[in-house]
Amino acid sequence: LVPGAVPCLACHPRGTRLALARTDGAVEVYNFAANYFQEKVIPGHEARSVESLCWAAGDRLFGAGLGGDITEYDLSRLSAARGADGGGGPIWSMAANGTGAQLAIGCEDGSVKIFQVVPGGIQFERNLDRRKGRVLCLSWHPSDTHIVAGSIDFFRVIDVTSGQTVQRIMVNYHVEKARHECVVWAIALLSRGTVVSADSFGRVQFWDWEQGTLAESHTVSTSAVLSLAVSEKEDSIVVGTSSGATYQLQLLPVKLGGLEKRWVRTKPFQYHSHDVRAVAHSPTALISGGLDAQLVIRPLMEKIQKKGYDAALRKFTFPHRRLVSCARKARLLLFQFSQHLELWRLGSTEETGKDGEVLPLCRMPEHLVQLKSKGPEHIYCSCVSPCGTWVGYSTASRFQLYRVHCDGDGVSLRKV
């Protein structure tokens, strides 16, 4: 996977901020009110993978991943503040209830566990009914009475009070002798009792969970549907597929002015080149993050009063922080990666020409040195001095400074 790929997104319940995780463990926070500005970045860590993010108890941000820990992030110090062991192996999914007072996690061992969000951390509350098969996705009912959990070939609805499974639905019950397993990648439980599932067969399906019956099925793609998010009013859904396309489904009246409504799919929006692993639905925009490391924000035109800057499609294709620094006098470039730095000398030419012309090189660019960071923390920032004789970098907890000696063609580093 690309280190900058986006496996998960979490929209703040009030729609003011967006949290985004990268596959190298970094977490970013964007401020919607300030024109989607990247407000905070928490650097990654070798041992911290993030499969799921959620906001809880107001402005507290939690992440969970295949390491099996639930981590709370300190948004003022930009670090991982506290961690708690989930107790069920790798964590595939996590969701906060409507009040933000409880977290549910879905684990590798098939268990769904409830944690209480308390001042200063989280506290294990109890296990819900455990079944065979990893729990890949979770969703709370808006009233917090039930949780729906998606696995391979089936999903189940759990009563939170009793902890028991009250309905288990096979997603392939109407497909005769299904040859391939069907992975339920994303799921949502709506207030009117409908379960929306997205699966590896490219389907978005609507189920009446009390009856255990299929109400509607939309094959939106020939590839898998990997992610799903529902608007606050539950009249719009955004889904992301493994072909890089995103779709919107809207709940519209069958006849003008009629009471009967059906889900209608829009045309695909092809903003990504790889899998769309994460989507979010804010009050005014559809948001998607892909394995191509892009974040795309598409405003909902019907929510915007006048056309202008707010109606512009935003594609975040470049990092907001500086990852390349230049030593002008020494003609050196320093490139920053998550766990190492590379120092290069620029090529040179003896020709002259106009702006935009490509000149022949008499000396090729030269890779001088690679500097590896020790420890599990990822590099947060780095710099080379204008004269090219100093290189410095820092992680969340330490700063390193090196003296660069260039003797002829050779380069040596001395730690200061």
C-alpha cells in the first residue's frame, strides 16, 4: 500500500471537522469552517495501524487498528495520548453511539465489545454475543438500542441491552450455490429499521431486519463496494468502490408529490484511480479518500445557495506540509520519508536557454546519502541549512542534528 493511502475517515457529528488516517499511522484533522484547511497532523508510528476512526464525547478522537489497541489522540499535543487493549485481537471496525458515551469495536475473533468513554480514557464495559468470523463493519441504531455487525457472508443485529443476536441475515441467501464468499465491507442501521449493506459483489442492499427480508438491491459496480456513509437526514448515501468510482444514492418519491419513495442511484464520480476505502457524508458535501492518497470533497450543489468558491470541487493531491527542503547555495535537496531522509545533489548544465526549455545535463543528479531514523516514531519535519552543511529532523519526542561534510565526491555525516 502507498504510505499516504487513506483507509478511514470520520466526520465530526456537528460537521465542523474531518479526521483522516493514512496507512503509515498518521492522522490528519481538517477544519471545514476554515475552507477545509489542514489544521493538525499527528505523525505516524511503526506499530500503529489505523483501520477505524471516530469522534466521541464531543471533541475526543479515537482510532483502532490491526495492532488490537484503541488509541485516543491528544489534539493539543498532536500525539497518541492513551491506549487500551481491545482484548479480541486485530480490530477491524469501531463506532461511537449517538451520545458519544460508548464505543463499540468489531474484532478478529468475532466479538463485539463495548467500552465506556470516561474522563481521561476508556473503560471496558462488556462483551456482546460472539459469533464465528471477523467483524469487518459496525453501525449503531440512532436510538442506541441495537448494533448491526457485518462479517463474511452474513450480518447480524445485536440487542445492546441483552447483548444477544436478535437477527442473523445471510447476504447471499437468494444466490444459488454462491461460489465465492461475499464480504460485507460496510453497513449502516437507519432509524426506521432498515439495514444498508455494501459488499464485495458490488451491491448496495436494503434489508428489513425485523422480517429478515431484502427490500431493495442495487448492483452499483462490477467491482466491490468498500465503503458507505449516510447523511444525517438519512435521505442520501455515498458509497466508494474498488474501481475508484463513488456513487450517491438518494431517497426520492416514485411519483411527484407521492408518499412512496425509492432509492435512486446517480452516475459514477470517477475522482480516484484506486480503491475508495473511505467515504463520509457531511451536511454540505460528499467526501472520499482513496488508496491513491487523495482526499476529494464534492459539494452538494442543492445545499449551496449561490455558486462561487464554496461550490468548487476540492482535490487534496499534495501534502500540506513541506516534505522537500532546498540548500540553494550548495545545490542540494533533502527529501523526507516516514522513516528516512535522502540527500541529493542537483544536476547541472553548461547550456543556456529560455524559460520552459529542457537543457542537456553535463552532470546528472546524484544521490549522496540516506539517513535512517531510529525507533518506531515517524519523522514529523526536516530541514537542510542554506549552506548545505547541516541536516536536522524531529519526531514526536526527539530532535536530531547532523553535520554534513562534502570531501570531493564523498559525503559523510556526523551526529551532533
